[in-house]
Amino acid sequence: MILGMSWLRSADHPVNFHDRTVHIRDRNGVLVPCTVATPHTSIACHVVSVARIHDAIARNDVEEMGLVFLHALPSPDGPAASPPNPRISHLLDEYRDVFEAPTRTVPDWPIRHGITLEAGAVPPRGCIYRMSEEELEVLRAQLDDLLDKGWIRPSCSPYGAPVLFVRKKNKDLRLCIDYRKLNARTVKNAGPLPRIDDLLERLGGATYFSKLDLKSGYHQIEIQPQDRYKTAFKTRYGHFEWVVMPFGLTNTPATFQAAMTT
């Protein structure tokens, strides 16, 4: 049993390290000594370095190893969470449609993403990448979701970028489209992006700070209708093109920044 500092600070628990005793109060408030038994001689405790552990594992000298994480448990009779501010609750209810994740395209948005190709550019395409059964299941589910939202549509474009998955920190799979060949043939947008130090200087003298984060921000901006066929990608389950702005295109950061400052 391990007694943490939070427990030792919670009440009067005299500890005598010489006699290996700790005193705990009973129901009547009387201090009762509890003796800590001496560990068996076969049990030894040594502090080892990371390098020694690495060497032992490399030599396969470790017979058994365990990993323990310690954390303080909340008190069952601790203070209850304070109720939410009614003004904030009213604000969230009033603008509920704003805080919901988008499920369709955003009509009449003044900013749309365009793709201008270099002169003489040939439509790039490549073979589909091999995927595991897990990746194929996730791909099918994500394609169905994107089709239901109207963010992609079936395509017969001469373009066709392959798709792949990247593992997130939470172990979920992120769908990525390999637009490297298309980006190499795209005329770059020299639109300015804000400098971090300029943004920090604008906060000088402020007391309250807030931020707004668009949910699926890129997908709230449409692709120019005449350029949608250029975003086509192909999968085992079909050939599709984007109606809204995807990740991976070379000029999307400039387009998104223009939408934020317009």
C-alpha cells in the first residue's frame, strides 16, 4: 500500500520512520499505531537508470517487468461542481445552430478556393495505395459520411490522386489525399499569412482573451465549380471529387486566411 502526500496532509497522521509505524485515528479519535512489516529478504528495491534498463532489455535479462502509474483520486465527499452561468447557457441555446458541427455546404460564401495550373500541365494521377482491412472499413465509412454531407461527389475527372491514412495521437485514422503531383503543377498563391510576433503584439495591454475555432473550417469553404474536377481522388470504392476545400492542397492556407480577414 502506498500512502500519498494528499492523504498524509489530510489529517494528523504521525509517522515514525525509525520504528516503522504510522498512527491513524479510529472512530473515537484515538491514535492507533500501525506497524509496517519488514519486507521479505527476497524482495529488493533498487533505483536503476534508463540506460541500465535499456541494456537489460537488449540482453533479455529481465524476467518480469511492471509499470505503475500513480494519481490522486478525488474525494467522494468533495465540493460539487458549480452550476453553469445562466447567461452562458442562454447564449449557447440562442446560437445553437452556430455551435453545431457543419453537416452541409455553406451557401453564398464570398470566398471560394480556385486552382490555377501552370501552362501545359498534364492531369496528374497515380495508382491507389494498398490498405489493410481496418483502413478499408474506415475509408468506406468516411466516404459515406462525406457523400451524405455533400462535401464530395462521384467524379469522372481525368485527375486522380491516391488516398492513404495517417494514425492520429488518439489512435484514430485520418484520411489523407496525396496531392503532391497536383501541387507541383499549381501556380502558388503569394497571399500573406500573419506573423506570429505581430499577432502577439496586438494582444499587448489586453486583459481578457478569447478565440473562435471554426469546426471543420476548411470544409466550410467551397471549391470554384470549374476547378472541382481537379481535386478528384480515387479509392477502391470509386472515383470522387471535392465540392468543399480539402486538406492537402498547396494554396488552401492562403484561401482560408482570406476568408478569415474578409
